[in-house]
Amino acid sequence: MAKDTKDSLVKGTLILTLAALVARALGVVQRIPLVYLLGDIGMAAYGIAFNLYSVLLVVATAGIPSALSKMISERTSLGRHEEADRIYRAALWFAAVAGVVMTAVMYAGAPYFARSILNPQATLPIQAIAPALLLFPLIAIMRGYFQGRRMMMPGGISQIIEQIFRVATSVALAYLLLSHSLDAAVAGASFGGVMGSVAAAAVMLYYALRLRKRDRGERAQSSGVAVPAAEPNQADRTGRAESEAAGGLLTFRTIYAQMFRLSVPIVIFSMTVTLIYTIDSSIVTLLLKDQVGEHTARELLGILTGRAQSLAGIPIILAVALSQSIVPIISGAYSQNDMKQVSAQTSKVLQLALLSGLPMVLLIALGARPLNGFIFGNAAGSVVVDAHAGPIIAALTVSAIFQIVMQTSGAVLMGMGRMKPLVLGVAVGIAAKLLLSFVLAPIWGIYGIIAATALCFILMTAINLRVLHQSVPFRIFSARRWAGLIASTLLVALGGLLLDAVVYKSVQPFGWVRANDFVQAVIVCGVVGVLYTGLLFATRVISVQDLSNLPGPLRKLLSPLLRRLKK
């Protein structure tokens, strides 16, 4: 049981991580031509539209994908496949209705929202991406169902296909419509999301039909085999009692009641990061226009949404994948009262989150200046971009480490059904974010708003970990390993800052600034990566035994390193 669960977590996480990495890479690739074509002012409008769409998408799905994953996992582990199928159908009906409603709301409300945040040019981009809400709630529900069945490949493939179509359409339309107007080009870039939704829906439909055919065959073969009953948890007993009271058939009313009990807290937690980014895109111009001028404020907003948020999102990819993989695993173990397994998986998922997230945070934060120059450039020759792009990317990326722990610890609480603490943590965090933004923006400008974001994540992380410690015993690292991790991180951060200052002044082999930035980024990121890995081994934060315990595919990938370390 433990081995199967471990394999499910690692395999599911690897699939989702690889898919998310490819999707994120395509997303960053998309931003490069868009920044060149639209400029930071155009990217500000694009970022507003995309962030608002992301919030409304979470609202449209109402947290049901994660709740569905949990409910499907519990029922399939207990052999109640007919109930799982009926729950899935109910979720699909909800998603279809919610998609129509939210599309209409987003399209009709676009002019009012854009004017309220002093960015009226965002109206067309918001309306252009609104039709994507027709399909994405359905896609999200299907991904949640597959995750509940421990099948991560369909969701991963659909992510990649979605991004390919999104990127191709966004860049092509932005290029073609730029000759008409900047507003039309930004709207064309936003419409790429609609084409991405069509492609993703086609992929999910293909996998759904395959699974349906397979299930029919398997259930026909096992129709005469009895399934041993497991001890149900409280949520399962409640659902079964309600089902029996309704005459033995699990009604849609019963399903929705149970689903929303789970999903309302989940939606509040799931939309936290998106909501924070949307808050930033809504208040930056309002808070900074008197301090730096409205045009400069919009440039800073373009840097934050078009550059920093895309790069700062890279370190959290594994955390998101871990979160999606761990919910059904924790739910299955918790429903069978296997607290030893819950404790082991909690420790494992938090260890993986930190050890995978910290190196990426350091690479991007310390290499922010040359990475920004190489990836995005500064075609307009803006003084604001030269002065602030690197520091804004670095500052937002540093906050990502707290976001990583917040998301993974929250996912464990989801799997255990501890929803109230999640709601409390989000409410406290968002309130602190708003308050601190208004307090710190007049003092530190855009960096005050980013600091408020970091403090918000820290507060929510502290609440989640406190509740987890009260619910299940776990330990992320020993005191010795914590000391080694902190010391290694501080040493690498100091060395990386000094190295960046040196290469900026002395490493300029080409006459083209972007080529110099590429060389400098390779040097800084390469040295930081090697140094950090070496220090983690030197301080015994990571041992050869840890690498030997990795799953088969990763052991094969790291086999040359393992052979050298064992000599």
C-alpha cells in the first residue's frame, strides 16, 4: 500500500510537473514576442485581462475540480463506481451552466471594471478572452475527475496542447492586428486563450471517450466479483446516509450539497494567488499614479504582470503539481484512517516542495537582471524598464518560496477535509495583503506592494503549518538539515549577488546588449546552480541515500551523478 501510494504521488507529480514546465516555458516564450509587439503599456492591459479571467475561471468552477478529485478518489477506493460516475455527471452539468453565466458576466462587465481601475484600454482584451470561460470550466472538471482516478496524463497533455494553440494564436493575431491599433493587437493576444480552450477540450474529450470504453469492459468482466468494504469516514457516511434516504440513488441535490461543502473552501483557497495578482493589477495604477505619474505606474504594472509574474511562476510549478497529486492520495489514506500514511506523505510532499522550489527561486532571483534582458529586452529603451525590471522580478520571485509551502500544506489540509482553517488563512492573508499594500506603497512604491504579497504568503503559510501540526505528526527536516539548508541558501544568495555585480561590469563580449545578457545569465545561473547543489551535499541536507530512494525514472536520469558520488 505504502509503495503504491508513493509511486502514485511521484508518478503523478512527475507527469504534471513535466507538463507544467512545458506549458510554462511556452507561456514565457509567448511573452517574448508580445512584450516586443505590445510594449509594457500593452502588456499591462493584457495582464489585467488575463488575471481577471483567471479569477472568474476559479469562481466558475467553484473549486469543484479539487472537490471532485477528492470525492472520486474516495468512492473508487471503496469500489463505488456508479456513485463516482453520477458525481462526475453532476459536476459536468454545473460546469456547463457556470461557463455560460460567467462568460456573460465577464463580457458585459468589462467596460465598467476597466474604467474602475483607470485602465479603459483593458476592455477589449477582457471581452476577447471571455468566451474561453465557456469551455474551461468543463475542462477543469474533466481534469479533476482524471486526477481522482489517479490518471495525470490527460490533464498534462491537454495543458501542453492548450498552450501551443494559445501561443500561436496570441502572437499571430497580435502581429496581424498591430497595424490596426494597439488595443486591437492586445485583444488579439487575449483571444489566444479561446483557441487554447478549444484545443484542450478536444484532448480531454478524446481521453474521456477512451476511459469510458475501458471502464465498460472492466466492469463487465468484474460484475460478479464482490468488492470488500472499507471503513467509511464521516463525509462518506453522511453521503451514504443521504443517498439511502433518497431511495438508494445518489441524487444531484445530494451530490451538490456534499460537493459544495467541500468546494466552497477549496475555491477560496485555490483562487488565493490569482486573486492576489488580480488585486495587484487593479491597485498598482491607483496607488502609484500620484507618486510616479500615471504613465510610469502603467509601465510598472506592465513589468509586474508581463515579466515578473511569468518568471516568478516557474518555481511554483512543482508545488502545483504536488498539490494536484497529493489531494487524492491523502483523501484515500484519510478515508481509510491510515494516519501513518497521511503523516509520511505530508512530510514527503513538504520536503519535495522546498528542495525543488528553493533552487529555482535562487536561480531566477539572482539572475533576474540578465534573464530579463535576454528574454524580454527593452525595445522601447524605457528608463523605467532598465531601472526596475530586474529588481521587480527578483522581489516577486523571492516571495514564491512562501507561496510554494502555502500551496502544498494547503493541499494536504484539503485532502484531510480541514477546510475551515483554509478559509481562515485566506481571509486573514487577503486582508493583510490589502492593508499592507496601502500602507507600504507610499513608502516603497511598487516594492511595497510586492512586500505586501510576500507577507501575505508568509502569514497563510504559518496558519496552514500550525493547523497541520495539530492534525497529524510530521517533520520536514531535522534541526541539522534545517541549519544546513539556511546556511547554504544565505551563502549562495550572497555569492550570487556579488557574481552578478562582477559579470555586469566585466563580461560584455559582444556589441549587442541582449547577447551579453544571455552570457551573463548563463554564468550567474550556472554558478549558482552548481554551488547550491554542492553546498546541499556538503551540509548533508541531501545525501546519496536520498537520491537512491528516488523512483526508477529519476534514478536512471541521475545515475551518472550517483555513480560518481558513491566512489
